[in-house]
Amino acid sequence: MSRCKTPASKRRRPRREGEWLTLPEAAAYTKIHRQTLRVLLLSGEIPYSRKTARPRSPYLIEREHLDSYLARVSDDCRAAAEGGA
């Protein structure tokens, strides 16, 4: 799976104002599939919080953490392209 698909200029804005996004909002913002985003959250690639301690509580992700992750991935893709050329 390639992480180099969506340039930052193509990302959508979240539907509501605020720094915290739910998983579906974060998926729409980053254009990363919800399940892939969930794997990234659970692996620790992107920090997250839960609304409550209950197991089915919604994931909450800070927009800043998403932007930071996307910048890291973009840098990795740029470095790979420069190294492979």
C-alpha cells in the first residue's frame, strides 16, 4: 500500500470547528480509509484519546497529530523519491 497518494492540498476540512475529530471525520480530512486510520491509531503512529473508558467509545484525534503524521509521511515519500531517482 502506498502512502504517497494524497497531496496536502487535496485534504478536506473537517465538518465541524475544533481541534478534535472523530474517526470518520479524521478519515475524511486525511482521505485515509477508516480501518487503515484505526490501525495507525492502535499501532501508536498517531496519538488518540477515547471519549470515555468504555470499549466502544469513539476515537478522538487531534487535528494537529493528523497534520504531523501527514507531514512525516510526505517527507518519507519525498526522501524515497529523491533517493530512488
